[in-house]
Amino acid sequence: MRDITDIADVKRRFLGHLVLEKGMSANTAQAYGDDVDKLTRYLADAGIAVERATTDDLERFICTLQDVGIQPRSQARIISGVKSFYKYLRMEGFMETDPTELLMAPKIGRHLPEVLTVDEIDRMIACIDMSKAEGQRNRAIIETLYGCGLRVSELVALRLSQLFMEERYVIIQGKGNKQRLVPISPVAIEQISLYLEQTRSRQVAKRGSEDILFLNRRGAMLTRQMIFHIVKQLCELAGVRKVISPHTLRHSFATHLLEGGANLRAIQQMLGHESITTTEIYIHIDRTRLRDEILAHHPRNHPSSAPTP
């Protein structure tokens, strides 16, 4: 076992390992790096070398997360980052044993994401100001997010060369640089075609963005924050009272497919989920919506329907 002399260098190589060898996105790797920073600051304050930490030390670290009010779901993500870090340290010869092997993550309940109805999505689309220069682009963005079930990172990185309009599918570069084919709806094809004809063809793309589909006014690739702003603004204009994000359109895409009778495996492939268990959350959403419909509309669930004694 060797000592760590430069923790910053070790962390830098750890992040490179996550991206290059584990296939993580830069954003996910950075989140793991932030988790490691929390741990290393705690251990430094306690006078404990990172490579000398025991399971008890790490359990005390987790207790501090609870003490400052970090929720169980966030705790679980931090523990996942810490576990990955110590596996890397052992692989690199800094540790003989892995102190995280017996580390337990907090139990968290299944969180059912918010889902929009078709009517709510239609209302949002109706609120797009088509008289503005970015109107047709925003219409195409919403139709593509909802019609293809894309992650926002996949949408902003979508390239012209990934579009196969006549064949009605797009090639998506997903997590871990894994590619998948996703069918694209006739409505989305129509709106993208209008955007290409009316707006995109007249723009001068900045260097490096020549092949990017959706551009901002300056000809550069849109940011994820910009997509979030567009969706949130349309939600407010449409009078939708739900707390949503661009990812809500992805959840809605999957839920509506399941309600329409789509096969769960097909939904898994379209969403790019590595495990079917991730996709199975939409079964729970479907059942929850069914329960709510029954409670709202079944005559035996209304006090007025009770038989007179």
C-alpha cells in the first residue's frame, strides 16, 4: 500500500477514469468529484488520511450528512460516489481493503416523477409565440423532447447528421456514449422541417456548431439551462400547476406510450435505459394514475352514492 501525496492529482485521475474507462458523462463524473470533495474535507478536518479511513470513519461522515439535513436520496448518491472513489484507490494500490464494502446506503422510497397530460402539453405548445424568431425553433424543441423522449443533454447535442427524416428515426448518443435508434413522430418531423427551412438554414453557425440542430441567436449550441427556461416559461403561460423540467416531457413520453399499450422493453430501448428496472417506474406511474382515476370517477367513491339505510 502506498500513501497519497497529492490528493488533487488522485482526484483528477479518478475523474478521468470515470469518463474514459467507465463511460460516464462529464456532468456525472463532476458530481462524483463533488461528493469526493465533501469526504476529503471531512477527513482533513478530522485529521484522517483518505487512504487510512475505516468503515467507522465513513459511517461518521454519513452521519454528518444527516445532521446538516441532506435528504436520503442525496445521501445515497454521495455514498455511491464515495464507493466508486475507494474502489479506484484500491485498484491503484493505495488501499489493501475497501472500507466502503460494508457501507450501507439509506433506504429511500420510490419517487414517482411528475407527468404531464396530453392536454397540458398541447396547451404549452399553443403558448409558443410563433411571431418571434425563435418560435418555430421552440416548437420543434418541445415536439422533439416529447415525441422522442430525449434527455435534455441529448437534445442540445443533437446533430443534423443524426437525423434520418425520410426513414423517420434519429440516432441518439446517450449515456456512456451508447447509441440508440429512436423513432420520430410525423409531427416532430414536420416541425423540425419547418425550423430547418425558416430559421436554421439562414443562420451562420459558430465554429464547432455547424452540425448542431438547435442553435441560439448567436449560432451556438443551446445550453441545458436555456431548455429548462423555455419549458418552465411555457408551463407558466399554459397555467400548468405542476413543478416540471425538460425531463418531465421524457417521463410523459414513456408514460403515454405505456398507457397506449407499448411494450416495456420497447420503451426501455427508446429511453436508453441500461436496466429494465429503471423503466419499470412507469408501471408504478400508470397504476397510480389508474387508482386516481378510479377514486375520482367511480360512483361508489362519492358520498352521495352511498345507499340510504
